[in-house]
Amino acid sequence: MPAPIRGRPQGRFTQHHRMRELRQLLLRHPKGVTVAQVAAQLKVTTRSARRYLHELRLELESVADQPSGAKRWRIPQVDLPRHAKLRRAQAYALLAARGVFEPIAGSALHEEIQLATDELLAVARRPGRGPNAGVDADAALEDRFRYLPYAPKDYREHGEVFDSVFQAVADRRPLKVRCADPDTGKPSPLKLLPYALVIYKDAFHCLAAQSTDPHIKSYELDELLHPRCLEDERFDVPSDFRVEDYLQGQFGLWRNEGETTEVILELSPFVADYVRRRHVHPSAKLEAIEDGGVRLSLQLGDLSQISSWILSFGAHARVIAPRELKDGIREKLAAALAHYE
């Protein structure tokens, strides 16, 4: 691919589009951007980048970056917008996802989201313009373009729990909780540093480390008993923390660390397309086999959740490796069959 041509842009309205793109860049980075960042984003020389910034000089202020001392340009804090302008299509798209938050009905956050939903409905139901003029605003597209959760957990009895966890994640404050001990099953006190709140498989999970152990673990929201946000303390999120590093596709929320196990499955043609069309796991590799099915290979550091996924395919999936997984599947099938003998 040829390198982008830098310098003065060609074509009608191109400079206008560049100025608009510059404003959007500044809105996305309220702490400011350098001349080099502007040049890279707009695909222009640093000289042109300075010219664009100069044309916006009445709207911008310069600040010194710490600790490098490099100059950054930003929109003054008092001028940053506090409201988002939305078109009808954008409002409908956001409304489609509102079902994600229905399980936390009864929490303070859900009430705030409901207020925003009411405002989105007002935008979506406005009379159309242009080609949409005269389109029936009562056609209730917000009820026909929707996200429907598969099997959501019900948190209506845990509204205060959710609000405490959300506050701790948002404000970077530790949580005092009671959580079942994995060995005894009895609740024991923990002090957690909650780094992120994740909606995974229609349930809320908190990625957190214990105050005495840097290892990050996923806790389901209803595992955290009697949470209390410690409002007089704060913590820093590790600079290398990324939620994406803990997403293991179908197989849970954990990070592949240390040794992994190679899992090899053969899937029949009946389910092959299902697997081909989904992002099962970052390590997934597919290979066609003679009968029209596929061979799926994975590198996993935790096999605790893959058995149920394999069993969901019934006779259309066969474990090739490892041996312990194959034996575990056989035992589960034998135990299930015993219910019908």
C-alpha cells in the first residue's frame, strides 16, 4: 500500500473535513495532544498540523506535558461539551442495547440509565426529516430493534451490592467483602482492589486483585457478600492492565499465564459452520477434515469451563487431546446416562 501523501490536502472541502477531524481528536483527548499526534492523525506534515492548530487558536490552550515538558494543545475545560448530540439512528442503536442493564433493575445506576433511556426515546420519536419526513414516529422501532439476553442473571435483590461495586470500580476505591473460601465454602473477609466491571455471558463480573496478592481474578457479582466501598482509600490501576487480556471467548474470564494445554477437537459438519462463524478463542485454529467437519485446536491455561461447551454439541464433538479432558467428558456422559437407566 503506498504511503499517504502528506502536505496541503487536495479536493473540495478537504480542509474543512480536516478541521472537523481535529476538533473530534481534541474532544477525545481532553488532556491535550501534541503537534506530532495531530500530524499523524490528519496524515499531514507537522508544519500543516501547526497551521491547523493556529486556526483554532482562539478555542485552544497549551499545557506542558509531565514529565517530558512537551507542549500539548487542548480545549479549555470550561468549553468541553457536557451533552452529546444524537441523530435518530444513533438513538435507536443505543436503545437496542438497553436490555443489557435490565438485570440490575432496582440499583441506583439502573435509575440513572432509565433517565438516559427516556431522553433517547424522545430523540428517537422525533418526526423525521428529509427522506424520513412523514415516516410514522409511532412505529416503535425501539421495540423491534433490540438486544435480547440469552439467560441473564437476576440482580434485582442485589441492587445495593451492584452500586457499591460500581462505585468502587469507578472511583478506584478498595472493597471490603465476604467471599466463600474455595476450600471450606465458608464466607471469609477479603479486601479487593476492583479494576473493572465486565458483562460476560449476561452476568456481571468484577476483575479484582486481593490487597495482599497482585494476581487478578474474576468474581461474579453475587459472590461478593456485604460489599463496602472504602471511601477514605484509593488505588492505582496497573498501567499494563487490559480487560481484553482476560477474555477467553467461550471459556471464561482469566489470563493465559504460564504453561498452556493444547486442546484438539473434531466437530462434525452439522456444527462446523457454527464454530467457523464465531470467535471461539484468541488461540483457535481451524482445519478442514475429510468428512466436511473441522478440527479445532486451542491453547488454554484453564480447562474448567470447556467441558460444558463440548458437551453442548452432543454427538457432534469428539475430544482428541488431552487425555484428561477426554476422560472427564466420558465420566460426565456416563453420569448423565445413569439418570436414564
